[in-house]
Amino acid sequence: MTLEKARCLDDQLPSYLLLSQILQAQGKVNDVYDSCSTILTELGESIPVTYTLSESSEMLEETLKMYEEVGDKWLKGEKTVDKTLQTTLQFYNLIVLASYFCKSYSMV
């Protein structure tokens, strides 16, 4: 119901995040991956299907630079920091966990 009444994606993000967390708690990792993937794509993010160790190192360097730019404000959760960035990182956190568990289940 909350998702239906929200007017834009920014208004829907907290609800989608909560929904993804609930799905994860229920062990529905495929649904978590699908919903997070959809939201991240709508936010303009890309999710690589595979990546190499060198690509991983590049991503890590870019992420560290991003944290340096945002600084302590983001870490302290101050209101001046873009909430979309915080939410995007939370979706990435969920999709990483879902990816790990999807892989684990498929290996059994």
C-alpha cells in the first residue's frame, strides 16, 4: 500500500529496502536479488554478471575515493548527505549477501 501511494522512486526506496530486508530474513534470496537488481538499475547503477580481480581492485579504489569525498558526514549519518547514496549502498549490501547465498545454495 505504501508503494502504491508514493509518488516517485525516492519516496519508494525506504519501502523497497524494507521489503528486501524482509525477503532476506525469510530466506528468499532470489527475490532479494531480483528486487535489489531492479531498484539499482532504476537508480542508474549497473550490476556486473562477472568480474575479474583487477576489476574488483578498480571498484575498491573508486569506492574508497567516494568515501573520502563524502567523508565523516556520511559515516555519521548527517542529514546533509544525499540519502539516495546511503540507500543505494544499502541495496548493494543486500544484493551482495543475496548473491553469496544464491551461489551457496546452488553449490549444494
